Amino acid sequence: MARFRCPECGRERDIAPGRGGEIVSVYCLEHAGSADFHIRPVYMTLIEAPARTKPRRERVLA
């Protein structure tokens, strides 16, 4: 799972690769283009997620 952000509107989205492939590009489709009201796709940038650490296992005395 990867997190992407639109540089213009700040909208964020979590996207997982389909069928085990990798994500090549992601576009935000919330921006109106010109006078003819077409949608102008904006390339979203990948947000680096902080590294997750494994939870420590605790010993249980029986």
C-alpha cells in the first residue's frame, strides 16, 4: 500500500497495486481544465511513509 498526495489540492489517497504489480503513476482527477470544463489530470506524488518497527514480543512466565 502506498500513499499519494496531489500537489495542487492536497488530497491524499492510499493505493494498493492490483494483481501483484507495481504502481506506475497516479493522477488526481478533481481539477477543471479550461473553458470547456474538461478534467485536467494532475500527477500525484508519493508520500514516504515512516518505517514501521516490529512490535516487541514479551516474555510470559508460566
